[in-house]
Amino acid sequence: MTFQFDDATQVWPRGDGTLSARVHDGWDIGGNANGGYLLALVAAAMRHATGRPLPVALSCHYLAPINDADVVIETSIIKVGKAFTTALATMRHGERIIVMASGTLADGFSVGGLAHETRSSPQIPPIADLASRDTSSSGMPGLMSKLDVRLHPDDVGFALGTPSGRALVRGWCAFRDTRPVDALALTLMCDALPPAMFNLSGAPGWVPTVHLSFYLRGVPAPGPIVAEFATHHLHGGMFEEDGLLWDSTGALVAQSRQLALLPR
């Protein structure tokens, strides 16, 4: 079975570290490709360039919006080590630079050693107990036709005109076509839930990402992902959002932080 995410993140080598790709329609918010989706595309290119499957740490700058267009991703290897390979990637549409990213990739994680946790997965009703959003809903972002996002009942106030007043959003996330969640999928899901600051402003809209950092903390077990996003500082027309993603066993598998502009 061919899954939509695999088609949407496919890259084709052209030689000299350059790859062709397509920014597919339907992975957008208000007609602009989702930042997590663009991160997944450049991560796919860096995986191909380095020959290593796990995007351990990614840093992505967003320079211009795009959707439904062919792009070229130029990659270069900075360092090859025993455990990690570090690479750069630039996505272009014609002469226009869309994103610039750096990444550290690996083959696997060390086993054993010191472990320390101060946070655990939030308490959310089982995914089966939460209603899935109808994909035919008017005004639904294209991305939500690909992802099944089910929010904690306490965090849906922004959509009902009664924002909670707390910049927090929690929920389950899975692919609608049942694609298993792997390391590459987490780069998408780190930007998949509605922005937490919607529960302050109650004003949904396109939130342009300026910069997004992603850390892979583990390979997820089968099943949906529990995600939590929170904003602590909003001023000067910008805000940060910190994300934590846990797998179905309650293991932390990814962290993210982004700097974004207020909704447009």
C-alpha cells in the first residue's frame, strides 16, 4: 500500500547532492504548505544525502511560502562521524529560496545509560472517545484531511468562540490513511496541532513559522502520537511554541520549538 505522506515526501536525486521534489497540495494551512510538512521534505532530502535514516536534530528557517509546486533541494555534507552525519539543505522554487535547514542524522540511538524524566505524557481521554473531525467540514485546513487530530476537550474552546485563556493545546495525532508513525512522520507532527496561542486570542488563521527546531528522542512504537504544545511568551507580534510528542507507550519521542508570527 502506498501512503499519502510517502508520496508527498518523495525526492529524486539529480546528482551533486541536488534532489527534485514536489510540494504537494493538501498539506497546507490556508493555501500555504505547513511548516512541519516542509521540514519533513528537507529531512527526507537529508536522509537521502547522508544515507542515515534518523533526523536527530533539525533547524529550519522559513523564507517564503509555497504550495502545490515543484522544488529543488540542494544538500551538502558538513561532517561524517561514527555516530552522526551533519548536512545542510536549501529548498528552491526557481530562484526563490523557500527554506534553509541544517540537520544531524544517525543510524540509531545508544542503549542504556543515565535516564532522567521530569515530564510524562498528559492525561487525555482515549482517542476512540474523542470525535474525529469531518474531512468535509467547511474551512478545514488541507493538512487536516491527511491527519486525524483529536484535541483534549479542555483545549477546543478557541474553535467554539470560548478560548480557555491558557496557551495550551493537547491531543492525539495519526494519519487518516493508517500510515505507521515513524521518525520522519514526527517532523510533520511537531507542527500539526492548532497553535496553542489560539486559546488566548480565539482567532484562528495562518500562523507563519519563522524558525522551527526539532529533536528526535526515540523511534515511536506503533500507534497514534500524543502531542502537547504550549506558548509562554507572546509580544512584538511573535510567539514561541514548545512541543512534546509521546508514543502510544508513553515514551517521549520528539521535542520541538518554533518562533512564529501572529495569525494572518
